[in-house]
Amino acid sequence: MKYSTKLLIANCIPVIVFAIISLIIGFTQFRTSLYNEKQGNLKSTALAAMAFYSSHGYGDYGRKGDGNVWRGMNFNISTETDVVDDLKLQTGVDITFFFKDMPEMTSIIDNSGERKVFISAMDYLKDHTLAEGAQLWCRSIKVNGVQCQAYIIPIRQDSDKSITGALMASQPIAGFNRIIQNYILTMLAAVVIILVAAFLFIRWYVARFAQEFYAVTDKSKRDLLTGLYNKRSFEEEVKNTIATQKPEDVSVLLIFDFDNFKHVNDHYGHQTGDEVLRAFAQILTRAFRTKDLIGRIGGDEFMVFMPDMAEDILRRADEISQEILNELARLKIGEAGPFSCSIGIGTDSTGYKFQELYELADSALYESKERGKACYVRFSSNDKR
């Protein structure tokens, strides 16, 4: 994996984690505040309904001989629909009046047009509100089979404050869920937009940083005079390339050593010598493939590694060597020139490591100098075994 890719991932992960945590915290807080708001609204509506009932009639609640529930002698709760219907019209909340554990009046109308209420929490209402006088907040309760939210308060008698029933303010949960869903969708859209913007910024920043990093790293790998790989980076690149080669690929290593280069420095100066080395680096760059590795190993010694060669094209290494010798023979730098070099070529198809291949090419270089310099010699690992 590239350094820039690793850097991009390392910078994006904390942003994504932070966005997810923020989304979870934001959603939790929003849902809690929404529940609290809904609880407050239903409670206030239930209390308002209780105030309406308290303002109509006077005395205790009781079921009379006609079967209806009255407050005192002048307010028939079982027939007065205005109280619950008006509150529903104003607030959108359904009101149900329970006498003991029976729903006596409600604004909820079923499919048949009758006012009927069946709730899933009747035992809970009996045990807590009717028995203990507790107010109940129900986040989820089924009313006539519809999932609702409800707030239930006890109804007490005027005379002795005993509990005679309960009043329930309820509302279907569907609208509440839509609010949460819309919030989630809005938050997700906002988070996606922020993450995309953050990703684009991070990618731009990482690309810029990686470019500068690669430039600095590449400079540390390069010979300052020629721009070629230096000795250490050349060896590392060759070792890495050899490790990834296919078994059928042939490795070719060439070592170039200037003949009598000390004479150039002594008679024409080190500045001219540097110009000669730079010119030779350009000759090598032009002569070899872009995937071939070229390095200045030190002083006037250069190396080239040619990966992915085949047995039937090894002669190309010989041809390039002769072309380089010919070009050096024509090279003039000021008053200096022509020049020559000795070339050792090592080829291997048996899985040599870098050091073994280097020793093979170095032996070939020694042989070329023994033959009088200004020539090339190629040794194969098969010949040496």
C-alpha cells in the first residue's frame, strides 16, 4: 500500500469515527428531548382536560341509575362529548375518561363510528394509577391496536380525594416516528456532506504532503551530481525487484567503470570531471529502458539492473554496452575527451540474490580490464557453476 494511501486512511478514520459518535450522541439527545417534549405536551393536555371536567358540575363522580357517570347531579360525563372533542380539535390529542377501570368518554372513534377504547396497558393502569394514584408516561402503548404515546393521570373525588378513575391523553406514534426519521435523514445527509467535504480536503492535503514527502524521500535516494540512484537506494531497489521477479525471468546487472578517470580530474579539473559524469549519466538514461534501474555507486562507477529479461534477448545488453562505448568515444567536454570505460555484465536465471549477481558482474568487469579496458565482458551464472 502506498504511503499516501496509508496517510489518507489514517486521517479519514478518526474523522469517520468522530462523525459516527457525534451522530449517535446527537440522535440520542434529540430523541430524549423529543420524548421529554412529547411527555410535557401530553401531560399538560391531560391536566387541561382535567381542569375542564373540574369546571363542569360539582361534587363527586358516580354512576347513576341511568347507567351514565355523573359529576354531582348536573353534569353527565357519559354524554358530554364537547369536552374531549374540543380539546382534540385544539391540540390534536385524544382524551379518554376512565371511571374506575372502564373508559366512559373518549374522543377516539373506531372504524364503525363508535367511541370505544381498548388499551394494552390496562393492568398497568389498574396497578399504578388506580391503586396508587401514580401518573403514567407511556412511550409506547396500543390504543385500539394503534401504537400510541400516552400520559395518564388519576381522577380523585372532591369529598375524600379517593381515586375514582383516570384521564388519558394519547396520540398516535406514527407522527412522532416521522419526525425522528426526518431528523435521521437530515442528519445523515449533513454528515455525508461534511464527510465528503472533509474527505476531499484531507485527500488534497495528503496529496500535497505526500508530494513533498516523496520529493524529499526521492532526493535522499538520489546522487546529487547525476540524479541517479545512490549506492544504498540502488541496492535496495534491485533487491526488491529481484524478490518480485518470475522464475523464468533473467536478471542482468551491468557495472561501468571509467578508464583513467583520475587523469581527467588531474588535467582538466574536478569541474570538468563532474561534467563528464553528468554526461555519462545522461547517456545511460537514454540507452536503457524506463523500468531499468540506474545508479551511481561511487566516484566513476555506475551500475544498471535490467529486470524481466528473457534468454533470447540477452544480446541486447551486449548491444547497449557497445553503443555506450561508441558514444563515449565521441564525447567531448571542453578540451577533455574522448573517453572509455570497462563494462562487466552478469546474467542469471537461477535465482541469484543481489550479492551473488554483483560478484558475477564484478568478475566480468575485472576480466574486461584484464583484456585492455574499453570493452565489455559478460558472464552467466550457468557458465560460472
